[in-house]
Amino acid sequence: MRPALAVGLVFAGCCSNVIFLELLARKHPGCGNIVTFAQFLFIAVEGFLFEADLGRKPPAIPIRYYAIMVTMFFTVSVVNNYALNLNIAMPLHMIFRSGSLIANMILGIIILKKRYSIFKYTSIALVSVGIFICTFMSAKQTSQSSLSENDGFQAFVWWLLGIGALTFALLMSARMGIFQETLYKRFGKHSKEALFYNHALPLPGFVFLASDIYDHAVLFNKSELYEIPVIGVTLPIMWFYLLMNIITQYVCIRGVFILTTECASLTVTLVVTLRKFVSLIFSILYFQNPFTLWHWLGTLFVFIGTLMYTEVWNNLGTTKSEPQKDSKKN
């Protein structure tokens, strides 16, 4: 029952979270900082009340290690959200972030001196080609969509900066994953504690983004009023979108947390990958984002490569063959 509940929370929370994020980004493309701050504040307050027991519970992992992890996590979150302000469409944003497996493998080879099978190297090549196709086609659309040559060049430069930001965030996220892996091996898994400290410790860093957060709060206040169904409360629609984005983000994270405690890591990766695919399809159909046959081909490569990397087919074959072996023994 709990795994089924977790899968439901992941799909409902994460998919609807992408919808509200795109509604926010379409109206105010530069609202990434206020969205990140609101998400961090909500999860930090919830963790302080229920995980840290109002500060009375000491952390299982020393704070100095969390400080390093938090610096990376804060940077990744801010850069990923800010990339939406750099001419990056939501579908490309989602596809690019699907390349986390590649970044993880590359850094694993460099830092941890890991070696992988030919099957996994092939999957990495597929994901890389898929991301390249989608990125290249988006570049062509960006340069063709502007009215004048100057506007086209300026849009293309901003788009290149956005790609650079996403690449940096991807590599930083992979490095953080390796750092977490070494910490968990040393101190044991404390994912709920890590969730709290990863969101609470970076909060002072938002002081440097205070003016941008304040400016967007003023813009949110000026948005049209919206009456929330059932409860009948009226508030500016941008604040409603932000509130729903925070709630759905929390539901998504909680679902992934339950899934990691109830299921194998392969299952978690598969569920998260399928969730990204559903979010991508919805974003294209509902928001009518430009998506050509080349984009579909690139997306197919990314998801086939991801499934190959996680060795889904091999594991499914193993699972099916185990009952047969047991019956022969009996």
C-alpha cells in the first residue's frame, strides 16, 4: 500500500508542480528566486517542527558536512530556476535535467575511479545524443523566432548562457550526489534529516537575492485576483500559483522519500524517469510548447538511454526467472 501511495504522490505532486512552475515562469520569467526561497522556507519550517524537534534533536551527520552539501544544493536550485529566465523553454529544461545519469557517471569515473559495462556506456551515448538533438533544434527555433537580426543574436546569446547554466547545475548536482553517497556510507542513511538541513542552512544566502525577491513579491501583489474554490478566499493569482507550487513540491519530495524507504533504488529511478516523461508530454500539449519530430526523437533517445542505464530489462528478466527456478527446486 505504501509503495503505491508513494508512486501516486510522486506523479501527482511532481507533475502538478511543473504545471504551476510553468504558469509562474510564463507570467514572470525572472521569478525563479522567489519560487526557490518559498520552497526552501516551507520545507525548512516543516523539518524544524517535525524532524529537528524544534532544534532539540542533534544531527546524525556533523553540520560541517551539511555545510558543504548545502552550498552545492543551494547553487543547483538557484541556477536551475534562474535558467528559465535565460530563454530556456520548459521542455528543454526538463530534458536537459534528465541527463543527470550521464553527469553522475562521468564524475564517478573521474572522482571515484569507477568502471562500467559497454551496455552502460551505450546508454550514456544515447542520452548524450538525445540531449544534443533537442538542444540543437531549440537553438534553431530561438534564432528563427526573433523579429530582427539583432534581437535574434541577443536571444541566442541568452539561450547559450541558459545552456551553460543548466550544464553547470547538472555537473554540480552529480558532484553533490557523489558527496552524499560517501557521507551515507560513513554515517548511515538519514535522508529526512538531510532534506531539512539542505533547505534550512541555505536560507541566510537569500539575503543576497532579497531585492529581486521583493521586486517579484510586489509584482505578484499586482496580479489579478483569484478566488480559491471551496474555501472562497481571494488572493492575487500569482500568490495562488506560488502556494500551489510549494505544496506540490512538498508532496513530490515526500513521495520520493517514502519511495526510497520502501523500494529499491532501481524502482525509484524508473518512477522518477516516467514522471519526467509524463510532465514533458503534459507541458507540450497543455502549454503548446514548440516540439518537432526531432525533439521527439531526442526525447526518445534520452528515455531509452535512461532505462538502459538502470538495466530495467535485465532486472525484469531476473525477476521473472526467479519463480521458475524456485518451482524447479520444489
